[in-house]
Amino acid sequence: MPDTPTPNTQANTNTPEGSTHFGYKQVKVEEKVDRVADVFHSVASKYDIMNDLMSMGIHRVWKRFTIELSGVRKGHKVLDLAGGTGDLTMKFSDIVGSDGTVVLADINDSMLKVGRDRLMNKGYSANIEFVQANAEELPFPDNYFNCVTIAFGLRNVTDKDKALRSITRVLKPGGKLLILEFSKPSNPMLTKMYDLYSFTALPAMGKLITGDGESYKYLAESIRMHPDQDTLKGMMEQAGLVNCRFHNMTGGIVALHAGVKP
């Protein structure tokens, strides 16, 4: 199988035992975490700027809908997993108040440092904890969080099924998981336009803004390798969540999946 399939064709998801996908490439399972870390070390300082440019600011609307669907209230415990620079953490901190707690967790220390500095500079710290954590092995007690969110992070996780089980474990009964992630557009014409943008404009912007076009080529490939809407919904159900559903946004370019721990 070639390393670089055509942009509008998803690569074969079958991998040899002991291997996994890093974009369209196959790598050893134990190598993927370090490779993903290198990507985010490279782009961390310009991450927010690139988010605004890549989405033309629409990512703020997607995140606002995530907050609205969360049902988080004053006094709740929230885990913002793969929370990066802390957009969701900031909003949740305002909602849960002094009686609640928000944990900003990320596997990448560069992203975590950028997020911590950003939040502290804005005066957020009293009800926020910062934890470097792998989604596959969360270092939190069982039945602990009222809500877990993971925004634009699940596609970078090596073993997504293991991560979903780990998240389910730390949710309280009745707690909600929200996964905001790039997904599969439903319109063929939109798919073609999206592929053209992702594999030409996106790496070019990455090169111009961060000096690293290859990392944004990987990000485009990782989106194509991510499970589609129905597949991810089924994975959430297999992890033990109920009432699983998804909401397509921007024509399915992004989907928000929700599930509840029984």
C-alpha cells in the first residue's frame, strides 16, 4: 500500500499486528505517541492562530455548541481531555464556579504549558487543575467526572477503543462524554472541496505561520483516517455508553458525538 493515497480516498484501515496509522503511514504502535508529540511540540505556540485561520473562526461556534450540549452546572467536575490551549476549560471554569473543578489534561507537555500560561494570564486558576495524561490510561478515580470532553484530540489517540473505555470508567453514572472531532462530509461536492483545501491550502498555511507544513499534512491525513460518524457512535456504545448520538456541523466536516454512562 502506498504511503500517500489520493486525498479523497481514505487509506486502508487494516494494519499489521503491532502497527497503527500515523496519518497515511503505518508505524509501530509504540512510536505513534512520540510522533504525535513531535507534531504538537512543533505547532503549540501558533496553535490558536492556526485554529482561527484553518476554520475561519468557525471552531468557536462548534465549541460553543459543545458547551451548550454538555449540561454542565455549578459545582460539577469536568475533564477537558486533550484540552490543548484551554478554550473549553475556560468556559467550563466560569460555569462550574468555585465549588466545581475543571481538569485540563493533555498528553503533550508543550500544549499543556501553552494552555496553562494562557489561562493563568487571563486570571483563571482557582478551580482549574493541569494534568499531563494519556487518554488510554487516565489517572483519575472511577465515577469521578460529571462530564468529559475531548475536542479535536481523539483522532490522535493510538488505541481509541481503550481510550473510550478509560473515559467511561472515570465518568459518574449519568455523566456525559462529548467528542468534538473532524468527520466525514455528507455531500460529495463538499468532500472534494474539503480535500482540495486540506491537502493544499492547509499545509501551505502551516508552513507560512508555523514554519512546519508537514505537521499540517499529517493533521489532514489523520482526519481522513478517523472513524466516520456511525462507526464512532458504535465504538462509544461498545465502550459501555448509552443514548449515543451525533450532530453534524458545517456539512459533516465536524461532528459532535454525545454518550451517557448508565
